[in-house]
Amino acid sequence: MDGPRLVRRDELDDLAKLLCQVFGFDQYYSQERVDSGLRRRLHRRGGRIIAEDGKPVSHMLTALDTISIYGCRVRVASIGSVSTHPDYRGRGYAGAILQRSIEDSIKARARVMIVSGDRSLYRRNHCVPAGHLYEAALDCQALPAAAGLTARRVGPEAWPTLAPLYQAEPVRFVRGTDLFSQVCFWWDCSFPQIWVIESDDVPLAYLSLTPTSRDDREGPERVVAEYAGSRAAILEGLPALASAAGIERIHFRLLGQDRELLYLLNRRGAALRPGRISGTLRLLNLPGLLRDLRPYLSARLPRADLRRFTATQQGETCTFAYDTQSLSLNLSQAAPLVLGGPEETPAPGGELGRVLAAIFPVQLPMPGFNYV
């Protein structure tokens, strides 16, 4: 066994064959296209493999990013593209790569891991469903249109024009103008379309739409993978977008903190239901996360409370304390408490419970273009 280690450039052709075999990519793309996607910097810097007989037989992609939470910058690690050749399964290869990725991500000062999957491999390593969001579906033609709004499809090269809209989001990934040279190949796999909504040629909002499935790319429904900008313009521009795109129904997934869009959807009679960020989340460094979020916490707790509150981590155990009251949880229990979600851990009573309820859950951004 050779690895876990980073994939080498001369192994990318064989890695493309592995991914095509495991994920069935060759049903939708040529192997050449997969190979081309794997040559992006993100894959070469974060693709870890185990090789046997000189070829990759197990693979996992780790992407390190920075997110902004109300101005506080936090490092996160994303995990995806986990694949093992059928002949080499059951040997613990994926688990070995995941453990190396966790260790390296902690060394790189990442505080949270975003995993694009939910299976026993991740659950055993304290990756749990978390995040707080809502889902809703809208019939586009039933919405009132606003005069003067237009919808136009754009390509990745338009990102510098759209970036200011995303940059104004309170919870977001920190991105540069060269975003699309770094995105994961998975972004292409979802056949995304980017639509900008404008008034007098001024961009007001954008939406990234994907099919409901790879087998229904021409269907009348789309899923919003990412959005930014004016919420009113998004909803009032949907009829124009639907007409230009030839679609009838759009499925939203929106962050729980997006109260404006929640309010507007509710006013339009949309049925909102609880959801969660795709995949699972894992806490990597709880004390580091709260240090990074100190200004965020200061806006929610008086100084006296912050001085009396502590959060520590020893291995896989997190302890929250306020004066003499304390609560110890393993990482699988702590993540839903800190980040929210369907398996949310109930907060204790007393002063510690009051403090925890004031600062948690912390909202992470939708993975969107950064999904791996």
C-alpha cells in the first residue's frame, strides 16, 4: 500500500478512470472531460490517494477554504469525491485517507469540516447532520412579475461582475476573482446554469440553478444551488427567468438566518419545511472556532458572560462551562449544539443554557460553488 498521500500529476489519467468507474461519470461525460477537471489546482493540492500496483485505488478530495460569518473569518475543510475501487474495498483505505485529512485540516487551522456525504464511515468519525435551513418550492409563473426586471444567463467568466453581490452576503465563503479556476470538478457534474437578474443592465441578484437529477437535465424544474443579492429581485425576477430558461418550478434551500427571504416566501404562500446543509459536518477545533468568532459572540453576550463562559476540547470531548455549571459532549453531540440541525442536542437549563442559547447555533454558508 502506497499512501495516503497527495495524487501526482502523472496519476491523473488513472484517477479519472477510477472516478468514472465508481461514480458512473462516463454515462454523462467523456473521460477526457473528467481528466481535464482533475487538473485544476484544487484537485492537485487536495486530492489524496492510496495506490496499489502503481495506480490509485482509493481517493478523497480535501479543500481548504475561508468563510466569513458576519465579518469573522473562519477556516473550514471540505471533503468529497470519496471513491474506492470495488476490488480494494473493505481494507479501510477510505478511513485511512479520512483520518489523514482530518489531521492535516486541524494542522491547517480549519475549525469545521464539511462532508458531502452521510454514511457510516463519516458517522464513525463524528460527522453528523447539522446546519439550519429551510426548503420551499415555487411555481414561477404564479409569482407577480416586476416591470423592468430581466434575466440573463451568464458563464463562469462573469464571476467578477457577480462577486460584489456575493461579497455582501453576511455568511459566505471568501472568494477571489479566479474562483472558477479552483472549483471542484463536482461543480461541473451538476450541470449548473448561472442566471443574473438585472434592472437597466445593473445586476441585482444571481441564482445558480441545477437539474433535479442528472437524468432530467431538460425537465421543467430546477434547484437553487446558490443565490445572492436582492431577495425581492430574486422573487420578482423569477417569471422572467422562468420564461428565458423554459422552466416552471424552482426549489429553494435557504439558510435559517435569511429572514428576509423567509418572510418574502411566506408572504407568497410558499410552504416552508425544515432542511439541512447537504451531507454532514464535523467539529475540528471548538476553542479555535469560538476564538475566531469572538466579535460575533460579543454582539450576543455581555462581557461579563463572555468572561465566565469557556469551551474546551480534549480529544473527542467538548466541555462547555459557565461558572460552576458544565456540560461535556462528544463531537457527535457537540456539532448539532454548535451548528444546529435535525439532531440538535438539547441545551441544559440554568445560566449555561441561557448562554448557549444566545450564541448557538452558528450558521455556516451553503456550500454552493464550493461544494466538493
